[in-house]
Amino acid sequence: MMSKSVYPTINAERLWQRHVDMAKLGATNGGGVHRLALTAEDIQAHVLLAQWAQAQGFSIALDPMGNMFIRREGTDPSLPAVSSGSHTDTQPNGGRFDGITGVLTAFESLETIHEASIETRYPLEAIVWNNEEGARFIPACMGSAAYAGMADLDDALARKDTQGITMGACVADLAKALPQAGHRELGAPIASFIESHIEQGIRLETSGNIIGAVTGMQGYRRFVIQVIGEDAHSGTTPRARRKDAFVAATDMTHALRDILWDDQDEMRYTIGRFEVLPGGTSVVPGEVKFFIDLRYHDKKALDELAIKIPKVCEAHAGPCDVNILDALAVDPMEFPEEMVANVEAAAARHGFGHERMYSYAGHDARHIARLCPAGMLFIPCWKGISHNEAERAEPEHIAAAAQVISDILIDRATS
């Protein structure tokens, strides 16, 4: 372990300005950011990062999924990289800190270490995982999942957005915008990975601590429910003859809320998208599609509840038909103790209040943990608000995250 005096201080002013600059790409009138995966704005974010990287002499690489790797070489080029990062994409009309803070704290760490002329045996990398939010292409965390071998590349690249544009076409656009980028194979070895992120909850804000050493992440199940009825005239079709997909769908959602109710308020049940077709004001809806996101920390309970979802939907379909797609199943996971301890040690070194905590949101580190020792740290976000234009993180907390990341990269890359 290096002495405290050897750990260089990150440039907090520069780091905050990077956030300001990135927030201009996809800026909304409400003070947030609308920067969906691999849109023109997201590609601009990648290009801007590449420009900053090249100014420091760092190299750039892309893999076939559009994941981006910014690399500072080590003294032993045969070794895999000690890495950190997150994502640049946002939810629709999302915030300025979700994801991008993890990218910029990783990049600031590389810059700080480079400017301090610290030699590392291992290479260092700041990584941008593609399509983490899943707002444009379903499912979420697609880039990291493909890299870790948890998603099929061809299937992922064939996924389409609501306009019929494929992920593959967008990855090609990204590659065209970064002609200087080298090639990275999916699944290429990584020595370790640490991701910083806003908490998206209120525990740190409540406790007054600055750093959360994340111990694990809850599992989740996702379903796509398609209710098929029959379009009909709203004025001439009596109730007895209707096959109203909207009525059937709302019956299902009410019944699901009842069976998924949790008195401890730890179960997370969300319907985040609800599509009614054909959408005419005087047409009985003949089709409804809605998307279920179910999350919990206990695998057995999560699996038992997931089994009930199709049964409840079928029982409340009425005169309609229902198709149920079990779209995604991800188990709860734990981060290795060594990575949790790394976060705690770096936070203590700088006097940052810290605590161990669990993640109730999904993040790319989940998938990368299958390849190497991986971990996460959280910083507070105002009132726990996230996926919202009002999302806010304080400059000094972001700086603390970057300092912890920088220390961890130094420790792990010089050992």
C-alpha cells in the first residue's frame, strides 16, 4: 500500500467543468439531459471524451457492441487493465449525473495519475458501457452484458428502437465518428473494475456520509405483456360485445399490485411503459402492451413471485387473449469483499464518511463482476431523485468519488 502523500489530489474544478460540458449534450429546458443511447447527442459525448483523451495521449478502442475504452498504458503491456467507468446514455428527460459521473470520475482519475507521472504496472482504462439505461434499445445494460458473455452479440445488434433503427446501425455510426479508435474484442480480460454512481436513494443523504461501499445488487425480472382484444366503434359497440384490451390490462395491473404488495416496502414493482393501440379517441382499444419491472434482494422470493405473474394475467384477461414474454431474469449478486474493502480504505484515507450499503438499482458492474473482481461506490444525490431532470449531485461529493477511484486504481495497478 502506498503512503497517503503519494496519492495525488484530483482536479475537482476540472471534473466539475467536465460535467457542465457534458450536460450541454442533450440538455433539456428543465435542466436535465435527454441523451438516449447512440443518438447524435450520445455519439457527441463519446467524441468529446475521445478529444479529451487524445489531448493526454491516451488511446481509444471500441468493441463490436460500441463499448468504448480509454487507455493509459502501464509498464507491462501484457497485463489486462485496471479499470473504472459507467455510461453516458440517459433516460428520456433524465438527469445530469446518472452514469456520466462514473465515466468522468474514471477519466479524471486517469488524468490525475498521468499528470502526477505515476508509473503503473497495469494499464488503466476508463470505460463507457453502451446502452446501460435500455431506454432506446431493450434490455438495459446491453453493452456490459454482451462484453461479459451474458447477451448474444447478433441479437443485441439486431434490437430496434421505436423508429425501427437497429443497434447495429447506431454502433456503425459511432465507429464512423471515431475513426481513430482501435478494436477491442468482447470479453477481453480486465484485471478489475470499480464503478462510481449517484446513490439514487436517500440513505447517504440521511446518514451524512459521503461514500457508500456497495456490497451487492438486487435481482430483477422483466416481463412484456401483450393483451389482444378487438378494435371496435366506441359509440356503437355495447359492453357485452367488447373485447376491450385496456380494461383487461388494467384489471391485470390492479391484481398484480395486490399480489406483489410488500409490507416492508422492499419489493420493487413497476410498470414503466403502457401502450394502448390503435390510440383513437373513439375506438375501443384492440391491443395493449405493458412492461413489468420486478426487483428484490431474495432470489427464492423473487422467483416465486415471478411464477405468479403469468397466472394472474391469464386469470384477468376476460374476453381477450394475452401473450406473456419472460424477457429477463437476473439473480441478486454480491461484490467480492476485497473490492468493498478497497472503497472503505480509500474513503478512510481521505477522511470521507462512509458506510456499507446495498444497491437497489441495476448497474454495469453486475455483469463485469463475472469477468474480474468488481465493485461500486455511491455518493449522495439530492432527495434520492434520479431519472428526472431535477437529479442533483454536489461537486464536492463527485470530487470525493473521483479521489477514491483514483486511489483504488493506483493501489490495484501498482501492486
